[in-house]
Amino acid sequence: MTYAIIQPPFTLNFREMSKKELKDYFAWFQDVLPQRLDELSRAVQKTPGFETWQADFTPASLELLGRWFATQVETRPRTQDEIQEIESRLSFPIEVSGEDLTNRTFSFAVDTGMYLSQVFLKNHASLRWDQPFGNKKFVDYGQPVLEGFGAAPFNPARMLVTLAYGISGKRKDGSSLRNLYAIWAKMIK
């Protein structure tokens, strides 16, 4: 299967980006969203067993997409330098995994998160895109998020990267994407 990995023209170190860079990233994210959805749709439909999946933006479409996504999650060994860099940022010592997601998996997570955002937006008119700038320590600072869930915004890219880590660690499976939607849909104002 030919799949073009997403290539953001930014560092993605959101806390260190200027407000202008963050606004440019937000505009870029919105601009590439349709083509990334097309890329995702082609990748899914070219995978044996998933040819019938339709990107129709229904909650039901998340069932087959979630099963497909679970088959695409891959890891790679972390280098010693990567492990040491992570350990240097820790406030207290914890064991750092010797594995990380592959770039392809990160890309699939962002693309699947973009699709999930569209399922939310097409099925819940009260939701809208936002970009929080309040506090640089906020986990979603400067990132594209959906607002309208009550207490917290929904960051589709971060949520799917988290889901990918759960799948790689065997704590989540192919049903988790649909479950994620169901949990967050209950929080919509």
C-alpha cells in the first residue's frame, strides 16, 4: 500500500512555537485536513479485509476504521539518546519504554484523529474548532482542538496517538476508537 506520511512544516514543539507559528500551524492543519482524509480513506480501502469501508462520517464508520487502525500500529526501538533525552525531562525517575511508535503510526494516528474530528463535527452542530492559548503548561496549548465537550476540549491528534500507545501496549484494541467517540459524545453540552 502506498501511503504518504504527513509532513507538517513545523517543529510541533508547541510550547516553544511563537503565537504566529501556532496560528500558521492551525491554518495548515485545517488546510491539509481534506487531503489527509482522502489519504486515510485510500489506505484503509487498499487494505485486504477493509475494502468496503466508507468515510461517511457516521459513528458506525468508526467500528471498521478502529479495527483497521489497530492493525496498523507499529513500534520501533528507541535509541539510547532518545531514552536519555526523555529521562532528562522527568521530574522523578520512572522507567522509560525502549520502544516508540513509528512515524507511519504517528501519521495514521493524526489522520484517524482528523477523521474522528469530522465525525464529531458532522454529528454534533454545537462543536467547533478552537486553539487554546491561555497557559503554555496546558497539554493542548496552541493545538487544534474541538470545543463544546464541557470541562475539557478534545484534541483528536493527541487522543489517537494515546490510543496507538494503548494498542501497542495491548491495553486497547480495535473497538477502542468507537468507544472513545461514545465516551466523548456523552460529554457534549
